[in-house]
Amino acid sequence: MPSDHYTLQRQIPRECGYEVVIAGGGPGGCGAAIAAARQGAKVLLLEGSGCLGGMGSSALVAAWSHMSNGEHTVIGGLMRELVESMYARGYIAPSYDERFWTRIHNRGLGYNAEGYKLLLDEWCAEAGVEVRFFTRVIDADTSGDTVNGIIIHNVEGYSYIETPTVIDATGDALLAHACGARARRAGVDTPNIMPPTLCSLQTGIDYETFHRGLQQAAVNRALEDGFFSQADRQVPGLFRSGAHHATMNAGHIFAMDALDVASLSEGMRQGRRLAWEYNAFFRTYVPGCENMELVTTAAAMGVRESRRIVGEYELDYADYQARRHFPDQIAIYCKQTDIHVYAPTAEEYERYRQEFENADVLAPGESYGIPYGILVPQGWANLWVAGRCCSSDLKVNGAIRDQPACIMMGQAAGTAAVQALRQGQRADQLDTAALITNLRQQGGNLPQRDLSPSMTRSQGSKTP
């Protein structure tokens, strides 16, 4: 009988000489690549699109949030260097200044996505990172708990890249999954999939009149009028990212699975339609938006949930509630959990509203730690992850999936990979005291008093 599968056998070019290979050029991947290259490693960064920045560029999520806990900044290292460089170049939107990452509590800021792309290009070039755009990892060559190399594909065809260390910064844990690392998949290991949004760039906004606080009342009026094609009551809305333009984060795409190509494809089509629908909504119902014009929709979907690895440690909501800090924390953060509505119903919006209004929001001065172990797939010798696919439960992932946390995770993963190479250490047995010392020398904001050469590990099974 004919088989349902096709066996592919071919000879492909073999490349070697790279010490650190990173899949994904978003916040986590860029943080990892720049950190590793600045320490002298030969780094190859692979990105499936034509620019760096990921969610902050291709997906037009051109905003950074929660960089200060109201008393001091929680960011450090590359993330602080990045926001300060963006500000110095004029890439941060008007009305935002250094207070938004040093002193103001629970606030974010918008930025110019094109400036962000340019700065990342320059930093990678200056550090000596080799970047290959339009290149994806399609498979991995492993032996037990070790990655020997990866198979990539781009316009030149297939190649085999031999490497002693690899970092998965794809957001969807695509490389870790190809290696066979354990992971949790949204909609399979969890009952629902948090809906993504296809963001867009809007212009023509009168910021003398527009006020973000008026948006929810306008949504409610539009719902009463039967304006929308779906009764989605949660609309994050417009976020200023320039003198006259804004990112529009509106139009949940319910039940979309980012790991299913048919679902993702339909989601992109639906997202573009919703961008026009919400543009019309703002023009009709929100003062200051009467002349708002849709410039472009994002080239990438704004995915909130897909796949998370099972790591040496799983950061969970109990850690968040305890404001727990760790000897091996590689970053601190202060964003609250953020779980969007799962369906366009009044009942689901009420669940969200109650959860949001009664949220365990961090008080001024509070923060929690992000431990090293969430970057290491359980039991792997030379594989790390950085970004949204890290090892955390759903609620905490809804906080640390934001770009500032992802960049800091990336810097830690890149630094750890170089340490593993230079010191002959495994990812899952790394000297974390040495790692924290190095990250502090790079400007990391790591206030823990006590260090430990051993990472914090999960005791038993944790909930997904």
C-alpha cells in the first residue's frame, strides 16, 4: 500500500566553524547573538523574515512595557542599553522620556519599529554576528541529550550547520521541538489557546484630542450599535509610537493555532480584515481619530501562546505571588500576568475584567526573579531557549513574554552558551554563580545577595 509519508534523502552542504547558532532574530535571539559575539564567539543568527526585531518589528508590537517598578528600573544590560540608544536617536515616541524606564510605575512606551530594525542591524554588525535572513531551521541532528547540528533552508537550498551550542529563540520552540525536547502545546496540553492579534500601523491621529482612557467606552457603544463582526469586548487599542502614528493592537483572532499552518494562514487573512474594521471603529467612535489612516498591517502574527518547553525549572504563579527571587536569576521583572479573553462573549469578558481588576499587581518597589533554569530544556547538554517559549506556566508566561524580559533572557542564554564552550560545562550543569557575575559585568540588574554555582530546579511536577 502507498505510504502517507515521503522519505527525503539527499546530499547537502555541510558548514562548520560557528560556536553559537541561534534560531530566531526577535528580542531573545538578538539579545543572545549580540551578547555571545561581544564575548568573542563566532555567532550565526538565523531569521525567517527579512529584518531583526521579531514581535517588535515584523509583528508591529512597537511598545515596551513595565521597565520600572515605580522606585527603580528593573531592566539592565542590553535592554537598558537598547532603550537608551533608541531614546538618544529619537526613535522613542514623543511624550516619553527616561522616567518611563527608571521611575514611573507600571507604564510602557512606544517606539519607531524602523529605527529598532536599524539599530539591531548595526549592533549585530559591530559585534561580528553573521545574520542570515529568510532562513529557517527545519530539523536537528541529535545524539541523546546533545545537539550535533541543525538543518536549515533558504533561497540557496538546504545546509547542515555543525555547532557545539544552539539557542532556540523562535518563540514557538521550533528548534527545541525538532530536537525532541519536552514541551507544552497550547490547546493540547492546555484547554484553550490565547488568541493572537495582527497589529497594524495607523497614522493621522490628533493627539491633542485623543485619549486612551476613552477607548473602552467607545467599544461598548459600538457593541450596542452592532458595529463589530464579533462581539470582542477586550480591545487593547492604540499605542502611540510616533509624532502622528500609533500601533493598533485590536482584533483578537479566536481559536487560531500558531503551530497549524492552515489556522495561521486563515488568521492572517482574518487579521487584515479586522484591521480595516477597527480602523473604521476608531474613526467613527473615538475623538481624535476621525482622520486616522491604516498604513500597513504586520508581516507577522502577534502570537501570545503556542509552545513552551519543560525546563530545569518552571516559573509559576506561586513564584509570582511570592515575588520570589532566586540565587541564579538572570533578570528581574515587574509586569503583571496578562491572560486575554478566550472567546468573544460577555461571560468571558467578565472573567477577564474581574481578573484584571483584582489582579495581583506588583506594588511600587516589588519585582520577581527570572531564574536561569527556565532557559534550559530539561536534561539537555548544549541547548537553550530565550523568549516566549521559556519554561513557565501559562499565567507567568503572560507576563514574561514581553520584549524587555525576552531580551534579558536572550542575553543570559548567549552568555551561558559562551561560558559552556569556554569552561567545558553543560547547559543543565552550568556554574550559575559565574554566569551571574558575568551578566553583572555586562550591566545586568541582578540584586540577589547570595549566588550559587547550581541552578534552582523544580521539585516534582508543576501545572501547565
